[in-house]
Amino acid sequence: MPSVYASWLGQAVILQVADDDLCVPLCGVIVGESETTVRIRVGEGWDMDVFKLMILAVEQDNLASVLVN
């Protein structure tokens, strides 16, 4: 069965990430995933892994395409 995140690979997204009482948006491009994490590129050559359990939502980042063009 394909992963929920597979359709988002290579796309600019906003991840809604939560930990305890903190909830923050994280903008970047999903570049990969493992069984427990999603790898997101948040800057030029700067990748980070986010635990899937911490991700509340994935949204398309429409502003990213405006800034690039």
C-alpha cells in the first residue's frame, strides 16, 4: 500500500507539526520518508527529519510557487 506522503514527494508543502502544547507550521519540500519519519528540505541543502507522529496535516504551499516565479 502506498504511503500517505508519497503523493507529496517533491512538492512545496506546509506541515502542521505538534509536540506537547506547541503547534507550528513548517514550510519546505518533502524529499523522502522512512517508516517513522518524513524528510523535508527547509532551506538550500538543509534537510531535517520530522517524526510522522508529530505531523497533524500536510497542505500545499501556494505561496512558494509565487515567490519562485
